[in-house]
Amino acid sequence: MGSDAGAAPLDGVCVIECGDGVSASFAARLMADLGADVIKVEAPQGDSVRARGPFPADRADPDKSGLFIYLNAGKRAITVDLRQPEGRALLLGLLREADVLIHNLHPADRHMLGLDSERVAALCPRLIIAAISPFGETGPYRDWRARSLNLVHAGGWAFLTPLGSTHPELPPLKVFGQQADFLAGSFAFYTALTAYRHRLRTGKGERLDVSAQECVASILEMHFMRYTYAGREISRLDVYRTGVQGILQCIDGQVYILAHEEAEWDRLVEVLGHPEWAADERFKDSPSRACHHAEVIELLQQCTRQRTVDEFFAACRAHKVICTPINTMGRVFSDEHIRARQCFSPLDQPGVGTVPLPGPPWRFSAADLPPRRPAPALGQHTEEILTQRLGMGSGEIAVLRSRRVI
């Protein structure tokens, strides 16, 4: 690890990323954001994410996938066919000189590819191995394969979504996107950092077994606590209502409001321009308002439909009423606070142009974070990496190409 003042936090750290999809890619990208040299090892056909959009002008191109660019900015890429013995030997050579391996190869595939954690650890005792899988390396489900849809159900998240639903006939909903995979990547990232810190003290590597199912289950906080402490199982059909809360339509969008306490209700009706509602018998206290919640929401809705989101939000802030805009992607992107903190930073991606991407959600007071480099084209750095890290010559590399090992 670099020690120069102002150097990137992971300057000098080499991370090998191997696998396919979101979880390992996201964990390794966070490492790259901190200055690590991340080498992405792809199969000759490339990461499956390269085939996913969005694409410029909706024309599929493996080097222009928006999701791939987001997950892989700042990395170097090499193609290796791990199904061939020569390919596995190349990967092992890279691992001997690396600090961290992050992969999401399924447990059933690891032995075939020579990447089971015990074998790799025996050959590279100082290596940090962060292995992500749907259900972990042990237990009755270890050989099951799963997508993010399976994992949000397996971890209990979908059972709670959407919380407070009044439609028991409708099914539970998966949260948008591959959140289980992003969660698993986040957990792999910070546990790998912790293990690396431990290695700096002890000189010993570590094998990390990251279960995406357990990552999901671990974030459900009070819902599991209610079950384990009180024996009560919470579902999306449970309604917690001790006052007024809900989503309201405005002229140009939606807001969420919350007014549980009496003082909050009194301030809310002032904002709405109807202080007389505070004296209405139906709304005299929090239990009464909860009983007449539909009527309250309808009255509130009549008022908010006459105002813009920004107008109503500003009035609520001035009167200390709990309220938040329901931000669309456009509102988030143009938000003045987001822009002031430079959350979205421009990335010059060859063949695409300048792409504004969400940057790392952290700031360092002294260390310098590296400038973001574009996501690599398929196999872009193969010769560079084999030459620099394994000392191979052009003749050897040509032979490997002829055998389709790289």
C-alpha cells in the first residue's frame, strides 16, 4: 500500500476480479475507486453484462453497455479461457503477485476452474480471497444457482415489499434492479479491505465466504428482531399508522409526508392553509386521524394538487413539517446538493463520448482519489498485463492467442 501523503488509499494494491455479472464487478470497482490496480479477468466471450444495455442509440455493442461502463470504470481487462489448463496457469501466475482476489464463480464451478478457495490459498498464502455466491460455500443450498429475484425472496426482503400494502390479492414485489448482487458486492468489498488490513499486521491471507442470501437477510433489521424477540412475523400487509403519512400528488410530481405528533399535525394544516382542520372532531388526535386516514389523505391531496413539488416542500421545511420529494432520476441528477458535491462525474468513454456516472459516495480530506479511467474494451490490456506482470514476450503471447487461451 502506498504511504506517500496524498496518495490514493489503495495505491499499489493489486486486485484480480474474476467471474461474471454484477456482484464481483461492483466490489472490484469500489476498489478501483480507491486507487487499486484492478485486473478484470474475462472469458473470451466477455462478461455477460457487456450484452446488457442501455446502449447508445439502442445499438448493442459489447464495449458500450451502460451497465458495464458503470461497473468497470477504472479497471484493466484481460481475456483468459479458464477452461484450458494454460488459462488457469496464467490466472495462477497473476494471483501469486496479487493482493486480493474477488470472484463470484459458483461453488460447483470453482474446482473445475481451479479456483476453490482452499487450493488457491495453499498456493497463494498471502492472498485475500473474497468468494461471492448465492448461498455460500457450505450448507444444503451451496450448489443451488440463483438470480437476484431468487435471492430477495430467499433472504425475506420481497415478503416485506411494498410495506403497508392494502392489497392482499397482489403478490410481493422484488425491489428494482439487482440489489441482492449489489449488496453482496458491497459486503465483499469492505470485508476484503478488513482482511487486507489484517494481513498487513500478520502477513497471513484470508478466505472470505460471502453469501448473497445472508447479505439480504442481514439488512432487514427490526423485522427479524420482531420475529426473534416478539414472535411476530411482519409482512408487506402490516400497516403501521399512528397518524398521517403517505404519498401525495403535486402539479409536477409527488411528495411523501409524515405527521404523527399533535404539533406536527398542527403545523401541517397551517402549511395546507386549513388551520380549522385541527379542531375537526374526526382529526382531533393521532388515533382519530389514523381511523379516518383515507379522509385525511383525500383532503391533503386536494391541497397538494394545486402546488408544485418545490413549493410544497419549501413550505413544509419552513414550518418544520416532515416531507420529502419523491425524486425521479431527473430530479436526482439535477439536484443542487448532488451537483455541489459532484456526485456525478464525467467519464470520457471511447466510442461513446462523455458519460456522467455516479462516483464513489465518499470524500477523503487528505488522500487523493484517482481520476476515473474508462471501462476497458474486451481484452484491451491482455498483452500489457501479461508482459508487465508475468514477464511474457510477444512470441509467447502470440502462441497463447493461436491456441485461443487468451
